[in-house]
Amino acid sequence: MKAKIFVFFLIITLTCLIVLPTLYDNIIVSRSFSFESIDKKKGWSKNDTISFDFNYSKDDTVSFDLFFRVNQNYNQYSNLFLFIELINTYSSENRVDTLEFQVYDSWGKCLGSGPSGIKTFEKNYQKNYPLTKGSYLLNIIHGMRTDSLQGMRDIGFKIKK
């Protein structure tokens, strides 16, 4: 009986040691958009802008990360180009960038993480970015040659301290 109680408390302790650090990894803002809400046959159109708005309450230096998930239907290209526009709506400052994600290697192996057919990609967009107090709008457009991009599951961003 004592051995069972000891094993139980050991499992609880190990679980807390694994889970708690992920709960407090300094994420300030996190938003995502699911492509499940749009017509799957249509896909992500070149004319569709994914927009996120958020408020930031202090002047600070932060790290921006972008992430997306694809399923096995994303097989038109080996990479993904994204056009990113970050607008401070108070000061009208804006920053425009182009990011490239390598999705498949030259052998056709998916470079994302995840054990199933859905793979996750994450990339640091800006490190040590000076974010000032204000209201922001983040726009994301795909920069691929096709009008309709198939296989995208979701896309989003994280701001970390």
C-alpha cells in the first residue's frame, strides 16, 4: 500500500515538473486562425488576408513567433512564403516583411513537427523587437503562385517576453 502511494505521488510530481514550465513560458499574446471555418475546396485564397488585432499595454522588447499547421493536402510546393504587415494603429507605424518557411526537403520529407499527418511549423519573426504601448494589427497573406492554397489547417502568432 505504501509503495502504491509513493508511486502515485511520484507520478504527480513528475507530471507537475513536465507540465508547469509549459504553462509559464512567458507568452504575452497568442492568437490563431483556423482554416476549418472557410470552404475546404476553396482553400486559402491569395486575396484572403488573415488579420489579428491586439493591444499592448507597455513599452517593452519582445519576441514574435509565427506558426502554422498543414495537413497532407499541402503538397503543391516545398515551401511557403508569407507577407507580414504589423501596424501600430495609434502611431500608424507599420513594418512589412516576407518570410519563407521550408515545408519539405529535397527528398519530399515534411520538415514540420508532430507525429500525425498534421505538421506544425514555428519560426521566429522578430527577436528583441521594441513593441510600444498601443493597439496593433497583424496581417498575413500567402505569397504563393497559386490562387488557392490547399492543406493549411491554421496559422497564428505568439508574442513572448
